[in-house]
Amino acid sequence: MRANEVAVIVGGGPGVSASCVRLLSGEGLRVAIAARTPSKAALQLLKKESGASVYGCDAADERSVANLFRQVKVDLGNPTLVVHNIDGRTPSVFRKEITEVAAEDVKATLMNSTFSAFLVAQQAARCFLDNEMSDYGRGTLIFTNASASLKGFPKSGAFAAACQGKAGLAESMARELMPKGVHVANCPIDCAIGVTQE
């Protein structure tokens, strides 16, 4: 990445997303960070510390995601880096037998993770393909993920399905878009970063 380029991070919080904002803004990029609740303290602190632009976005809603990318292009320019940092996990799907987990909780997990990844990826790809080809290509899309993207653990079927869905999406997109100068990566991060995990 180079100074003055635009990065969009979808899924704003005090851990991975905040670390990305600090790193990228420190390198001179114009950074947008989006979350369902843009008023949360962690995001407002990032805005103050790094100058990042904070946006509201429900990443599981097609119109909301399209509006986010449209507004970022108006405010900051066309992005060359997009990070999808939403795993969709909810306590209601963990440590439950497949026979007892509620179908609506599974659906919510898939919508917030895999489906939101698709919506963000689609908008990112459209933006990247509008960029001029450079020595670095046209753009980079990163999906953060978990080790469940590689192996499913007992009593976490919904989370494994969501993570592996994101990994499959990343692999398919990489094969489709690499010849056009777009990089796509699935990055399992199996720990809590910047937050206390109980």
C-alpha cells in the first residue's frame, strides 16, 4: 500500500480493526472504518487519534453496504484495500449440539459472516476493477477468519459453516480476480487481539 491510497475496514471494534486503522493511517493511507454502531467509544477514539473516517453500515444489508462504498468514494476516493473483519459469532450458537442449536441463530450467524462477506467483496471488486493497473495490481481484499475456516470443531457447526463459507468465497474470488490484478486473502486469526476474552 502507498500513502494517500484508500482503505476500507468493515467491522469496527477495538481489536483487529483498530490495529489495522492505526497501522494504515500511520502509513499515510486514508482510512474508512464501518460498523453498525459508529458512535461506539472505540471508534470515536480511533477517529480522534488517527483521523480515520467512521461510517455506519449493516454489512448484512445489501443497500447499506452499497451506500457505504458509494460514500467512501465521494469522501475519500476509490479504495485499493478492503478488510472484512466480521465473523458473525454469537454466543447462542457455541457449545451446542447440532440437534439443539436454534435454526434462526444459525441463519443469523451465516448472514452476519458469510453473506456480509459476499456483499462487501462484491462492492470491493467493483471498486478495484475501476482502478488503474499498477505494479501492485488494482486492489487487495482481506477476509479475517478463524481456524474454524480450516476445521470444524464439535458443537460449533454454525460457526464452522460461516468461516468455511468465507474461506471458499475468498478462494473462488482469488482464482477469478487474480488475472485482473486483484489480490484476495483469507487470514485465520485464532486469538483475541486488543481485547480480553473470557
